[in-house]
Amino acid sequence: MLFKDQKQFFYAFFIIAIGALLFYFTKPFLPSKIFTENSNSTNIVVDSLMLKAMEDVEQEPLTLDQDSINLTSPKIATDTVSIPVIVKDSIITPKKKISYASLIRTTDFNYNLEHPVDSAGIALIPGSISYTSYKGSENLARFFEKLYQLEQSKKGKVRIAYYGDSMIDGDLIVQDFRSALQTRFGGRGVGFVSIKSESARSRYSVKHYASGNWTQRNYMKGRADSLPYGVNGAIFFPADSTASVKYLASGIKNSYRLNSPRLFYGPATDNALLKVTEEKDTTFNSIALKGKNGLNTVNLSSKNLKKIELDFSGAQNTPIYGIDFSDATGVAVDGFSNRGNSGLPLSILNIGQMKKFDQELGYDLIILQFGANVLTRESKSYNWYSSRMTKVINHLKQAFPNTDILILGTADKGTKFENLVKTDTSVVKLLRAQQHYAAKTESGFMSLFHLMGGVNTMPIWTDQKLANNDFTHFSPKGSRKIGRMIYGTLMEDYSAFAKARSKQLQLQIEQHKADSLATSTLNDSLQNTPLHD
């Protein structure tokens, strides 16, 4: 080695050694939380309403971080029990007190918890953990009653709208939740599908390809200019005669066909025409779009298809919302996902238009799964989110007055602390806020965090290929698992309801028999009584 090279080598070694010593002695003074996110949160797409809400965060109180919450409204201070009571062939629900001081708290958990490992040193997937605080399953009584009637009679239809963010992108979680319900209660089809979506080509439960020129608007960017959004939070306009869309059925159980396709559209322009091509046919069926109401529907086929293609002409200013693929009976589940959605854009949905959709589709349950995007913005308290989501849910209750609502609390999220990945400190704060607005609006509540097993479970799910390397989103395998867990937990509550319902129906039958016997005995007694002058 030349003298010049030796000199450069020793100089580089000296610099590295000095740097190592400097890091060693300053390490105690460095923050313990390093590399908080695997991706830059400022580059994550977030809806406009959440960005607006974050502007006022620092000015709002931190009430949700306190150990107790003082809620004095008479409507909020009481709730209903899950066991129904039959009075004159209808169900009433007795009242009970709710303790809001028992909501989930950050102090409930050990954030240094280490989970058991197997003989190879690999952490085992934890089982679900229970919680005794608010669940609100009693507030799903109307939905459970519809399921009960469907299960008993094998007639009728139960419909669910499942709203979420990127966690359900591409119908993940929803498709397995839907399939499980349809297997038990009947029903076929993927439900309502938009014209276009961010994950159209990667979605497994149905493939759809929009081509040609389309104009699209959705509620992630704010209110519509004139015409209201659809139940999917979007509206589409064929820009010219090249606009078309094609749907292909998938291999998901209970969604092998495109069942009874029905188009939903707004007031049609004159000469609006739709050409429908089924399967591999070389001929098409022409349908004139003549509806002038705020919401119109047209049946596209009476068949259950594997493929359907729609070509629009003369419909440049006709709003197109999407297509429903579902049977006339059984369970239908519509999955509505938007990347970056905090849930706040649901407040933009026009109440009058939603009532029209509800008249056509008949929703019995709305599921809200949000939080992943809210966690990307660090906050001392999520009181701001709770107060705004309370308004969102009350808005939905006006739009869908006969529909129950289920809030899914956030899943675990991993963040790097030094060289370990642990539960992000914001997770339980957000979970508490979600449980709070569920209780305040008398909605059902289910914690995905608890279903996963609680603290520090996301790293284990990631190691087991059940979650992605961002320690936030589930993998397809993990989505299948969590979808089945949501179904299973919901069915536990339904089974308790159905058991009580059956028992009360039996008591009603026995009471009716007793009343009939008493009446018959009385009549016989009157007939056998001799008449006196």
C-alpha cells in the first residue's frame, strides 16, 4: 500500500472511531423514538376535511385523555340492553346505565409487553383479548332482528354498507366478511360497485375496467359543485361516446357471478343511450336512459353473468353512480373504500340523496372502519376527531334513519422505538376516542386492536406475513383473518340476541295457548250454567 493510501485509510478510520464514540456518549440524551414512520406521513393522501380539522387541534381541550368523561345528557346517560322484550308483536328495549369512566384508557396496557414464542424463538400470534367497557351491541338490535327474520323465514334481504380507508382497499377484509355472512344467511354477489376506483384492477372479488373518457368527482376533495354524490361518495360522467366500463366476476365464494346487475344513475340527458354486452356475445342490447329523477335505476340483465360491458353514448352530462350486483334475497355487503379517508367526508353526503339510495337498497347496518390515516398525524388528544365523528354519525342517522351503525376501533400500529417495533403511543388514545363517539351516538363498537391481541401485536402479524412491512396495513392473508374475526365477533352478539328472541317467542306462544285455554274454559262454563227465570 502506498504511503498516500495508508494516510487516507488511517484518516477515514479515525473519523469513524470519533463518530462512534460521539454517538455512544450522547445516546442517553437522544430521543427514544427514532424513525417514527416507515413512510413520510406528509406524503400520505388525506381527505380535505381532516386537513381542515387539524388546523384547530391545538385550540381544543384534551378531555379524552382524562380518566373520566362527564356526559350529562339524558339521552347519552342511558342505553339499551341487548335482550329484546316482545310487546304486542314488536320489540322494545329496556334501558340501563352506561359508565363512561370505564372507557378504554392508555393506562390499561403494558407497552413493554412481550408475547410468548415457540421453540424456534418465533413469537406466537396472540389470541384476542376481551374488554369490559362499552361495546354497544344492544344498539344493533334492529339489524339483528332483520338477520333473525331472514334466518327463520329464508325470505327477505339484509344489506350492509361498509365504509373504510386503505385498510379495506380492493375489498380486502370486506370480501371475506361478506362471504361468511352469505354462507350462513344466503345471498350472492359483491354488492354495489363504482364505475372506477383506485384499486379496480387489483380487486379480487370483482374486476372492473373503465376505459375511454370519464369525468370523476368524489367527496375526498370536498363538496360536489351541483349534483350530489352517490352512496359510494362519488359521481361519474361519460365525457364522450368512448366512455365504457367492463366487469368480470371473480373466484371469491358467493361471488362467482355478477348477480342481477342494476345500474344507478341521476337525471339523464336527452338521447342518453347505454349498450350492454353480456358474456362473450358479439351483439348488444340497447337501453335508453330516460330517468329524470335525482336517482334512477335500470335492470341490465335478468341473468347471473360472468362478464358484462357497458358503453355509453349521448350521456355526457348524465351522472352515473355505479352498479349493484346482488341477489333479491339473503345478505348483501357494499364495500366503499377511499385511500386517505378519515371518515369525515361522510358528512358531505346529501341527506335527501342518501334517503333515495336507502329506498332502493335498504340498508340495515353501516360499518365504519377508519383511523389508519388519523394516526399519521400525531396528536396530544383525539378529542377533535371524536367531536367531528359524532357529527358525522348523527348526519348518517338522519340520512339512514332505520339503519344501525357499528364503529370498528383502530387496529394496532407498530412504530420503531430504538431497535424495537412497539405499539404506537397514539393507538390507544385514538381507540378511546372512537369508543367515546360510538357510545355518545348509541352505536355499536368493536375494537380491532383487541381482536388482534392488544399491545405489540402488529410486529408479530408482520413477521407471520399477516401484515405489511409498514406495520399498519394487513396483507391479503391478514385481511382474510381479520375479516373472519369481525364476522365471528358480530355473530357472537347475534347468537345471544337470537337465543333471547327465540325464548321470548316461545313464551309468547305459550302465553297465547294459555289465554286461548282460559277463554275456552270460560266459554264452556258460561254454556253449562243453567238459566234462571
